[in-house]
Amino acid sequence: MKVFMYTLSTCPWCRKTKKFFSERNIPFDYVDYDLAAENEQDKIMEEMKRSGGTMAFPFVRIDDEIIVGYNPEKYSELIEQKRGRQK
Amino acid sequence: MNVESRKKALRFMFQKVVDPLGYKFSPDEETVDFLLEQEVMLEQKHGIPFCPCQGLTRKREENMKIVCPCIPFHREHFDAIKRCWCLLFVTKDVTNPDELKQIPFGEIKRG
């Protein structure tokens, strides 16, 4: 299972999202959009707009599933699903 | 003006804007304080207290829609989830902000 997220350094829900995965020992990669270089921001913006149409953070991708917003129930549900498939 | 003074000033100004819209500051004081501090820093950087939970683009007209309080530009969305995206503001009937989920507009429209 691969977890990746776009976050903002200023957003408390992005911090909570990172904490959610850290506390469960689930490795993840992330990019803070506001701290990224302009060309990288453009790529992120394009991906986010293609997936949901807004620039609302956090933007979490678990394998190929996207969840916008801090939603621990959905994260857990997806993690369980993915782990179930791996067994 | 130092950060604490500016936080107080923003709180005073925002209150006047959100009250007639049917919103109030979230009862989650820790989150409110953190968000106001982020807004002061965004204001110091960009000259405008943008939403700390939405990303700035290169388009000014898009960015103007996330100047806090951005409720008028996201009315349908925020009214449906009873909070602004950041949870700085909630609708006046809310007593427990922990119950409010951060649901994107696209999901609300899909029902």
C-alpha cells in the first residue's frame, strides 16, 4: 500500500492527517504545496484540479484512491480494504 | 503590529463579517487560535489573510475567493457541512465541532 499526500504547512488538518498515518506506523510521502517550487506547484495544482476541481487540502492518495479532507474514518476503511486484498 | 495584536484584530473584524452570514467562531479554541496565527503569517507574506487550508494559485480571481472569511464564495458547500473548510467558523447552531466532517464540495453535490 502506497500513501502519498499533498499538504499545506499552514493547515492543521494536514498535520492531523500526517499524525494519523504516523501513529499507525503507515509510511507515507508528502509535499507541502505552499513550500514547493513554482513548477512543482503547477503540477500539483493540475493533478488536484483534475481529481476534484478544488485546491482544498489535505489531498491524500492511498494507492489509486483519492480522499480530499481530513477523514480518519475513510482512511481507516481504505487501509482495511487494501490490507484485506493483500492477504 | 505584533502577531497577538493582529490575531485579536482579525478576530474582531471576522466576527462582524460572519455573524450576519449565520456563522460564529468554532468553539474549538485551540484550532481557532492556530488558524488565526497562520492567517497573520499569510498576511505578513502576501498582504492578505488567505485561508490556511486552501492553496493559492497564480490566478488573482481564484485567490480572492479564499480570502478569510471565504464563506460567501463557498456558501452552498459550507452551509451543507456546517463549517468552513478550515473549521475556523461553524454555523451558529453547532455546539460540538468534532462532529463536523471535512467533506469536499464534489462529494456533497454527488449526494
